[in-house]
Amino acid sequence: MSELLAKLLGFIENRNTRQAIAAIVISTLLIGCSIAIVSINYDGGWHLKIPQQFAIAFIVVYLVIFVASWFILYLLNLKDGQDVYSEVRDNLSGMWVVTYDADIGPVSGQVVVPTRAIGCFISVNAEQKLELTFRVKDDPIFKDDERAVIRDVAVRYNDSGGYTMFYYYSGERCIKEECEKLILPEEGHNRADEVEVEVFGHVQFEKKLKSGRIESMTGHWFDLNGNLSRLFALIDMKVVAQIKQQTFERIRLSQVPIHQKHFDADMGTVSFTRTI
């Protein structure tokens, strides 16, 4: 039931759906007023009778008003989407390679997760908003995912003359079997292969005056709920156990301590480099 309700709310929140509903309301109100004018009579009492010659005409006019209203609303929304950042969003579109810093274990001091480089396609959706689609391949922690999409993306102008792109993601990610073997399922859950991640990133860039082409972006990314930091710390705990020749005991991810080095959730730098 909750899943059906979520889908229904998602359908209603869609811009095209809202436009269609608004067009139906406008058409209904206009036709309702027209019917009231020509069909309500007073003859010792109020009577509503639609003249037969007008019945088909009302249906045709209703459809015409609905289509016209929907089209006008569509044009108005399309115009609203063409803001001062439209050109910047268009110039960001294309293929990129995203590189993350290597992660050093807070206890062992060794590289527990090497530098990652994954493909990213930046596009502008029908609502004139940016989308980042990542192609996760051979990641040391997460399973391959051909279409990991981030839809909460925004661009803002900086006082320094450049721009900043912000992005936010929250959702369940499937981890690899070797990582799953280190984790006990959380209380009330039967599975340990899915981890809820919540990340935020911001990168700065400049737009060339002549071509407008954007070649690179650099900034930082953050682990907001701490689960990525816990995964890295968990892998480091396994490394330390191997160094000390001790038996590693599985543990719930929520019980893995986050080292004070990561208390601010800053996971390091991230860079976007254009390929196409």
C-alpha cells in the first residue's frame, strides 16, 4: 500500500501531470460557467436543462479548451525553465571521468581503497534540470551499476566569477560479497549486502568566454550519514587484524567507529574531467 501511495505521489508531482490536472480544472470551470449561463432557467423554480443542440458543442469546446490550456501551460513552464543558467547547463552536458581521492586507513595508515575513476554522463532532463548518470565499474566496495543516477543537482554563480555545481544523493547501494562478509546484518534486517549511503558534493568550474566549453571541475565530496567512512574503517580493521595476525570478527556496520579524522564527513577531493 505504501509503495502504491509513493508511486501515486510521484506521478502527481510530475510537472506534466500537474499541467494536465490544471488544464482539466480550467476547462471544467469554463465549460461549467457556460453551461450555467445557457442551461439554468427559472420558471417558478430553478431548472437545469442543457439544450440538445448545445450538448455536442459543449463536448467539442471542452476538448479544445483542455488542449489549448495544456499547451499554454506547457509553453509557460518551458519559458520558466530557460533561465540564466540554461547555457551553463547545456555546456556541462557530455561525457566526463570522475576521480576520487584514495582512502587511507585511519589506523593502519595504508591505502585501503585505491583512487577510483568512473564514467559520468551529464545531461539536461525534460524539466531543464541537470542529471548525473554514473557507470560504476570495478569499484572496490560497490557492485557494478550501469545507471546510478543523481537527480538533485544545482548550479550557482560565484562572486569570484566562476560557478559551483552541487549534487546530493541518498539511497541503497549493493556492496560486493567480500565486503558483505565483514558485516553482520543490522537488527531487524536479514541482509547485509545493501548499505544506505548519503553523499553531497560540490565542484567549481569556469566557463570560457568564447566557446563556453567547460573542460574540468574540482571540489570536495562528503559522507553525510557516515556509512562510507564506516565501510572504509571496517576494511582498515580487517587490514590491522591481518597485520597483527588476529582473527577478524564480523560486526554490524552501525557499530563501526568513525575515526575522528573523518568527523567533518569530508572524504577528500573529487574532480570531473571532460572526455566528450
